[in-house]
Amino acid sequence: MVGGGPAGAACALRLARLGHRVLLVERAPRGRPHVGESLPPSVLPLLQEMGVRQAVEQAGFLRPRGALVQWDQALQPAQHDAEEPGFQVDRGRFDALLLQAAEAAGVQVLQAAALPEQAGGSGVSVPLRDGRSVWAEWLVLAHGRRAPAAGEGPRTAALYAYWDGMPQHDPRTRVEAAGEAWHWGAPLPDGSFNATVFVDAARCAGLRSEAREALYRALVHGSSLLWGVLQGRPRGPVQVCDATPRVSAQPVAGRVLRAGEAAFSIDALSSQGVQAALRSGWQAAACVHTMACRPGAAEVAAQFHREQTHRAAARHRRLAAGFHAAAAQRFGSAFWHQRALAHAPPRAAFASAALPPLHAWVALDPAARRCTTGALQGDFIEPTEALVHPALEAPVSFVGGLPIGRVLHPLRNALPVSALLSAWRADWGDEGAAQLLTRLWRQGIVVPASWGSSSPG
């Protein structure tokens, strides 16, 4: 394992609990500062599954209920619907908590800098900068944004600084759109405040520290949500980091898997980067476990990891696309138009809002086909039947917990809408069956029967 951030720690923790010997190589000292402090309420079940929820809840992190958002003209306080709030964490302390849990499960943590791996027939060799070398049967790279990327859009950079002397009167995060940038800020448990500005990477490329700070201050001064609360002075120089969403060209290559931001990175607008990294590492562990213990299912596990990586990246692109489009409509700037076009979700081939009448005949779209793919069942990736269709980001094996074969069985031949709803009623009830038809109709998976055969290949 290379990389001790959320993805690497989560992957190492699960593999150790599954009985594997795990060595985690991390170059940075434990407790290092790191951007990415927001954990939404939806992370709580994952923290529970990992067995670290109680430790995180007892760490004294701030727990805001919602955020202050000024994306359109008006300020809109956004509240989370969840019963319990998420966290605004100190990433150094949070990452250290995860590593402690991994060590308690038996993971050996080695502070060293890893060089590019060298794959062999039965394993992978990882040379270290100090001259040593580590050999492993399987290697998970969770070392951040260093992977070759596919489908990369406009490059984005984050300029950020931590401000001291901030009053802790409101723990909510602050998000605001501007003409050629967007702002994000949040208080942290130690009394500091992270104020970040996201800009086109070309605006700060090659700037010396003085020019970078001047640009940062000018941009922050233009934010009504940030400048109104910033007091004191920044702690240290203004930092810059890459914030471009991207997907690895090879999430799996032989005995090497990528997890977290080494596999994909998402738009910071979602405030779900840490959660996405945790889930990526947790799933990667199941893939390695399957490959190591069930060699016959290795390719199924590898395909599962590829599909999950691209599906997660696409899902977050879709979440960000609405924000990009709204800002492009409001400001009309090249900054937003470029991102709105680059991250726009693909359109379904057929997407009618009007449902067919009960007497109309429908069928499965001829473009749909069945295949065998992997699905996470317990601690293993199991081969399972899946549906492939142009409207789907990745093959779908289950709908509402039911196998896709069971869902599609009534559609093996064309039939009236009333008969289809009747067939689904036993599993879904009247309302659920209608909702399922609405979903598949609008995706173009269920189409008018006259469109062609209903038997997928």
C-alpha cells in the first residue's frame, strides 16, 4: 500500500481485518495538514462499517448543520436532511485517527518515500527513496493525484490559506460563485478558518509567492461571504494545489490497483472528496481480497473496480454539472461555460417525460444487453448478471436490492403497460412499480414496442 490518506488507510484497515499482511508506505509525517475538511452526513454509515465512527465523533470536530450558499443572486442557507450532521474535520487529526485504526488491526506503517513500482510475474516491487525496496503480491496506490488522466476537462487550481483569530460564531461552511472563480470557506476546530478560491489554473501558473498572495487577496476580497468574516491574518503563505476533476486511465493494471485520488478526483463543489476516497479504498480492499483468495474471479474483480471508479467519477460530474450550468447562466463567463460543457451528463437516446397509457405496448430498448459483471457481496466481488445501456454510466446488477434479471424478466417480450405494472406489483407494490416504470421510461431503457425487439443479447 502506498499512501496513508483516507483511501489508503481505509483499504489497509479492511485488508488487515480480512487476514492479509499489509504494509502501508506513507512519505509525510503523521498529522500533516491537508485540504479537504468536509464530511457530509452521508459518510456516517461508512464510518460505522469501518469501525471508526465513535473515534471520529469523540475527536471534537465541528458538526455544522448545513452551509451558507450564494450561488444565484440570493443567499440560501442550505440544511442537511439527515438526522445527524456531518463533520468539519482537521484533516491531520482525521487521517491520523484512520491510521491508528489500521495499525490496531495489524497494519504496519512505514514512513518513507516510494518510487515508481516495478511489476513482476508474481508480485510488485516498490523501491524506496532511501535505497530499500518493498515486495508485495498486490499493490494499492493511494498516493493522491499522480495518475495519468482520461477525459480531463478545464484545469482548476485551488488557492487557499488558513486564517487565525477567527470567531467561532457560525460553524457552517460558506460557498459562493463569482464571475471567474468560486469561493469556499469553513472554520476548523482549532479556531482557524480555511478560505479557498477556485480559479482557472492558468491564472496562477508560474506565479511567485508575492504575486500569488496578491491574486488570492484580491479574489477573497471580492467574496461577500468570506471577506465579511475574515479577521486576523493568514497563517503562513498562500498555498496552491490542483483541483481538476479527472479519472485514471488505468484504475487496474495487473497486480496494481489505484484508489482514492490516484484513481479519480472530483469537483470540490460536492464537498464529498474525503467520503469518495474512503469508499474507493474500502471497495478496492474487497477487490484485492477477491483477487488474492479467488484467482478465478480476478478479472471480474478488476472489471468491478474499473466500473466503480468510472461510475463514481461520472456521478460526481453529474452533481457538479448543475452548479456549473447555473453559474454559466448567471455570469456568462468562459470560466463557467467551459466547465458546464465539459461536465455535462450524457443525454439518454429516448427520454420522454410523458408516460405511455396503460393499453400501450412497451418493450426493452434494443440497445440494451445483458452481460456478466462483478458485484460486491460481503467481502468478495461475485460475478453477476448486469444490464448495459447507453443511458447507464456502468452495468447495473441490482435495482432496489433485486437482481436485474428479475426486474427484466417481464420484458423478455413486448407487453402492455398494464401487464408490466402487474408483473412488478408483487415486488414493488403499486407505487413502486409506477416509479420503476417512470425511471426506466425516462432513461430510454423501456421504449414503445414498435421500436424493435425486446430481447437483450
